[in-house]
Amino acid sequence: MTPARRRSGAGSLRRTEYGSGLRVVTESMPEMRSIALGVWVDVGSRDERPEIAGTSHFLEHLLFKGTKRRSARDIAEAFDAVGGDLNAFSAKEYTCYYCRVLDRDLPMAVDFMADMIQHSTIATADVETERNVILEEIAMRDDDPGDLIHDLFAETLWQGHPLGRPVLGTRETIGSVSRDQVKRFYTGRYRAPRFVVAAAGNLEHDALCTLLEEHMDTGKRLSESTAHSVRGGGDVPTPSGATLVHKRKTEQAHLCLGTGAYSRRDPDRFAFGVVNTALGGGMSSRLFQEVREKRALAYAVGSYHTSFAETGFFCAYAGTMPTRVHETLDVMRGEIERLAEKGLPSDELDRAKGHMKGSLVLSLEDTPGRMSRIGKSEIGHGEILTVDELLDRIDAVTEDDAARVAEQVLSGPLTLAVVGPFKAGEFRPSGG
């Protein structure tokens, strides 16, 4: 017999909103001995003016450099002393500062992270030091064509739109942005209404709220069921359908082929997630089987779907020998076109749904995975679906749903970006 699925419900999830706009979401995991704590800030690279592109990521570095009360060394030593991890990452629509500590060390973690988020000094000397570090980070990205290609694809897909700009910024903007510009961005954007505190592990929701009330601008505690509006959709960028060739002498050619897709609040994102999984999401996917297994054209091949407030994009990627890039591209185009025209048969649909469900559950086997899920859901959706609700939405995808979204997304003009020893004229427009 197949065991019945255990219904997790929403009993372990708690949410509190404060008068200041600060939101707190937690998931209790009493079987754990650790806690993952994240402060999500509703600020990303799309919020920057072109002349200060990369400032959100710049701030991510600077908030580790010291506050009015503590030096960078004080912060590092506090987490090292308890065996904790402390880190951050930047994205196009948000920035996240996170740590993982033993449950007994939560008060220290809240104290230090609240101090970093609210009271960083953004000292001139630190700005100059981190400016050089970020310029090295950009150089490292540029030296790795397998990394660079994805930024080039987004820039080509959404030409001139903030979502197309790289999170790191450019050498020019990072080299010229001033300390005062970074400081103004920090003081103007890092405010309570943009903060979501997410935590998962062996914790009590009310105890965390009490700690936050001691260290952050919270205002009074409101009803846990308070609805919260999320980032509104801006102007929707139009996929360009353009082709970009970044000429470089490389041992391997790297290519991205894709187009616009669904936003993070579009109900069809679940159906297209299934379609994307069947196309390039695992070892049994069409791209893996056709490009790698049958023809040995590439070692790395696959596809992904990234969503934002008002739109999203689909991208298929492969790295191959320059002499075989056209054959690889033809196979990828062929599989995309076939899926757009014919949809998914039932066996492929079921396999893709099973892959999605299994990957989702396995990604939540630790506290950082749980924290990331609820934090990203709250800051992006204003609500948190339970794991069972997510599984049910994947289960609900039908063959007709898959055929409809595949045709809708994959039949339009495809944008192509290529890095390798080529000339622009060597690649035909993707067409529609």
C-alpha cells in the first residue's frame, strides 16, 4: 500500500505584522536544534537608477563592515564563537541577510542582525575597500562565461529595462558611485515597511517577536491575519527576440535561448513549472536526453523559469564545443517548438509533476530551506502557501493546462545570447 500523505496544514506557521510595517513569519520545527533567521529587504537591483546600478549589492557587502556599536571583526567573532553561519545575497527584487545558529543563540543573532540592518555606518574607508572587492567580483563573473551568459541573456531579452540589468552593476557604475549616494540609498530604502523577518527551527514565534521588539522599530503588534500588499507590477518589459553574440576565445561555447514567461503571482506558473521540468529540469528531461544522452553535444544542459512581480522569463542553457554549437542550438530549438506544438503526453506530465513535488519537499529538509521559502513567499506574495497547498496545485495541472501554457510561452520569438569565438552574423534570428 502507498502511505497516505501526511497533511502538514498551517499549524506550525505563524505571522505577525507590526504598526511600522515590519512583518515576521516563522515555522516551528521543534525536532531541530538550530534556527535559520533571515531579514529580507524589499529592495533589489531593479530599484536603482541606471547611474547607481549595483548599489543594492554594494550595500549587501557594506552591512557586514560595522555599526555604531560594533566593528566588522566583532560581528564575525560573535558568530564564529557559536559555530554559526552569517551571509547575505542580492537579487533583482530583494536582498536577504541570513544566519544559522543553535536555538540557544537566537537572542545574540537577533541583536547583531538588527544592529547591522538598522545602524550600519557605511564608512568612507569601507566603501573604498568594498568597491575594489566588487570590481574583482565583476571581473570573476566576466572570466566565467558559464556565469556571464545568464546576465547577457537577461540584458538582451529585456533591453533597457531595470529587470535586464545585472545585480552586480557594471565596472563604470561601481567605480563611480559615491559614499553619499550609497548612504542615501540605505537610509531611504532600509525602513521597517520593507523588512520581513523570517525564521525556521526550534523557536517560539512570540519569543522571537519579543526579541525583535527590543531591537527593531516595530510599533504595536497587529493581528496575525493582517493582509499585506506586495510590490506592485511595474511596466511589463517586452521580450526582444534579439540575438547577441559576445565574441570571446573560449574552449566551450555557452548559449541561452528563451523568452518572457509568467510572473510570480500568475496562477499559470505552476503549469509552466511542470512544462519547464519536462523540458529541461532533470536527467529524464527532453533537453538532457536529446542534447547530452543521445548526441553527446554537451555536459551541462537544462532550463529554468524565473519569476518577478509583473513578468518572468524562461531560459534554456547549454555549453558545447564551438564546432557543435549550431547543431546544439538546432536540437534545443526543435525540442522547444515540439513542446509548444504538441504539449506533454500523460506519462511525461506525471513524471514532471513527481519531479517537481519531490524536489520541493527535499528542498525543505533543513531550517535554511524552510526559512527561505516562507521569507520569499511573504515578501513576494504577501501570503504563504503551505507545502500541501503547493503540492495540490502541482497535482492539479492537467494535460490541457500544460499544452496551453507551453503554446502561450514557447511559440513566441526567442531571444538568443551566445558567448564564444563567433561573429554576430553566424546566428540566424530566432524568429517566432
